Amino acid sequence: MNIVFKGVVLVALFLLSGCMGPDRSSRLVVIDAGHGGLDCGAKCEGELEKDAVLQIAQKVAKAFRSEGYRVYLTRGNDRFLTLGQRTRIADKKDADVFISIHANAIANKERFDVVEGIETYFLQKTRDAKSQKIAARENASVLQGTDALSQDVIIDSVLNGPKIIESNKLAIDVQRNIMKRVRGKYPDAKDGGVRPAPFYVLVGASRPSILVEVGYITNPKERKRLFDKDYQERIAEGIVEGVNRYLDNRQRELGI
């Protein structure tokens, strides 16, 4: 009898201590590996953005599942998806958050060694030239034939409302935790910060949505890291921890 009682007490203490962690089984995250198929994204020295981000997205999915989340990948292999297909998945699945993963690049070869950093974006118009240029490169494959006026109309239709505010909060939490994880081994990793930009892959999903640029494929140091298993796993862990923090804070704000 005493043994049974002690067992009950131990289980109770275990539960009270929070060792099991929160139940996240009702949460769904949609992870979007950028580009794919005929759209290779940025490329440098034979390495392709579409390959790096798919590897990272798969590790992000694994990390989320280990935390109890339900996960859906927009692509689990090398195939092309239109912008509309990517965002419709997030809405059809009724995801809690939508995360699109990309690798950055610049055109000026003289600055390949200089320009680096991890950046997280949320949907918003901006006058910042750098953000505009990065968004234009990522948007190119999905907006062929769409004139500038039509693009502005698309953006303006979603810039008002809680989605933008919540996406900004999500971006801050994710960026902060990515940097914390990555700098555990790579202290020289540059924090590019959280930035607003008109990424069209974030337009269609009617939920908190962010785009993470996990490093510059044109930078020799970061290009090597983008295909390194440990770096990829640290990026994944940081994304998951950031989402955990965002959703936990959101739950407290709503009082549920």
C-alpha cells in the first residue's frame, strides 16, 4: 500500500513540476520550404537555396513534432508550388502559424564576403531599400506578369487587422530564439533583426505568418553553415522555441 501511495505522490509531483510540459497536440504549424522544382531560388558555387531550405524545413518539422505539435510541410520533396498553393494550405489546414523558410542572397560579388546575417520578416510595406530588394527577389518567381499596381492592391488588402500585429510579435520571438540557439556554437552569427517587407508568400495566409531568411547563400561562411547539420538543427530549435514563446504569450493574453 505504501509503495502504491509513494508512486501516486511521485506522479503528482512530476505533473506539478511541469516536467511534462504543456500539451501542444491541438496546435498545427505549416512549414513552407521556399522555392522547389523548376524554381531553384538563389544559387552560388553550385549550391541551391531550394535544397538548403528543404533540409532545414524537414528538421523544423521534426523539432515541432518532438514538442507534440501537428505539422504540415507545404513540400516534402523537390517540387514547385505556386504562391497560392502554399498559402491555401495554411488556411485549409487551419494552422496556428505559417512559417516560410528561405536563404538570402545578393548580386554584388564584391560584397559576398561582407553581407551576412539571419533575418525574420513579417508582411508590411516598407521604404527600406534592402527589405524591398530582398522581397523583390523572393517574389519574382510567383509574380511574373503581375503589374506593380496589382501587387500594391494585393498587399493593401491584407495590411490592416490583427494578423499583421501578431505576425510582428511572432517574428520577434522567433528571431530572438534563433539567434540564441545559433550563437551557442557560432558566436559570430550576425543578427539581421526583424524587418517588415512585402513578401507575397505571406499575403494569402490569414493567420500569423513569417518568413525566415536563415543566412546568405552568397556568403562563403554562411553558405557552408546552411548545409551543416548542426547549424540546421540550431535554426530549427530556435524556430520552435520562438513559436512556443509566442503561442504561450498569446494564450495568456487571451486568458485561455
